[in-house]
Amino acid sequence: MATIYVSHGDKGGIGKSYLSSVITDYILLRRRLPVLAVDGDMSIDGSISNADYIARFANHPDVYTQSVSLNNPKSGIDAIYKLMDKIADSLGDGAQTVPDIVINTPANFAHTFTADVQRLIATMAEDYGMGIRVVYSIGQTALAIAGAESFIRTAEINPDDIIIALPTKDVSRDSWLSDKGIKSLVEQDLAFFVPKMSDELTAIYDSNPDKSLGSFFGDKGVKDLPLKDKLKYRMIEAHLREVFPILEKHVIR
């Protein structure tokens, strides 16, 4: 069954684009299925302010890309209808099944993700026989933690379809677990830790905005690469080997 993955969060710069990217890599590399990659940071006038996610897959043959505006409730509803059209288009272009959809949301998506927009996404999923998985990334602040807990309680989407992502780039696991609410979420498998990229790997990722981590490999294995590239690719491979099982357990449907 195809799934709609929504990479959501309490603010910008929290790792939503990274999670969208590695979820897409997982689907392409492990499930070998096509993906509709959606960047939600398009302005109403059609300009794209920060489409960093889909830029990493722009030339991938198995990825359909779409930019939509998810910056306010009205544009959010219009965007979901546009996604429905895009799914129909992909099927019309010869796709055998509905593709998995990965939606990377803008910084202010909390204002857009109203009950009406949530219901519309649920309707789209039902119409196309799809599942839903909302990945909600948060920072380590009392307000962010309370907001995540509130979102789970009040969402129109089934709470079982929501998972909290805890970035470890700037906050250690022990520091996260010092909060009793977070510890409870982790123990109930309602939250998971996002592995930290090393400084070297972050530099590679940031200096190649047209590549996801998975797309570095193409059709080659590491053993077939030039010697000078092997260390870099081994680093990427090791990170994906750490990340993919975590996605399998907590995110992928």
C-alpha cells in the first residue's frame, strides 16, 4: 500500500527536509518504488523560496516532483487538490500504481495544517487506498514538546499515524530523555531519535544540493568507485545503514 508521508515540525531548521530526503531514499533504494516528492514552500504567486528537498531529486527517473504552496490554510486546501491531480497525471503517464508521496512542509505549516486540511489529506488517502504517516520534528523547548503532545491529542488524523522525531544534531539522547514527557513518548514508540550526521558528512550533504545521500551511488556499489571517492561513499553508506532500520521501525508503512 502506498503512503502519504508528511514531514512536519514546530519550526524551520529542525531537519524536516533531511527527513523527507532520507524517507525518499529509503523508498527508492529499499522498496524500489516511485515517489511523488512535494515541496510545500512555494509562494502563492508561484515563486519557490526554499525547494531544497525536491532539488535533490530533480533528475531522478523514478521521482515525480511537485512544488505547492502550503503557507496558509487556503493555499493548503488548493495544494491538496493539486496533489490529487498530480496523482491522476502520474497514473495517466503509465504508472502502474499510486506512488508513495513525501510532502516536505514549510516552517509555518502549523498554521496551514488545520482540521480541514487534515481531513482533506485523509480523504485523498482513502480515495487512493493510501496510508498516512506524519513525522513531527521538534526542538528541545517546553513549548515545542507541549505543542507536539497537543497535536497528537487534537489531530483529525489518527494518532497512530503520527510519530515524533527528536533531532540529535544539537541535543544528546540523554538530554532528551531527561524530560519525563519525552521519555514516555520514546518508551511508547511514539517518538524516535534522528541520528546525527558527522561534520564531514554534513559538509558533503550541504555542498551537493542537487544530490540526496542515496543518489550519490547511482547504479554503482562502493567497491566499483574510484579509490579517492571510497572514503566519502563509505561514510554515506554507514549513515544510511544506521538511518534506514530506524525508518523501517518508526516511519515506513
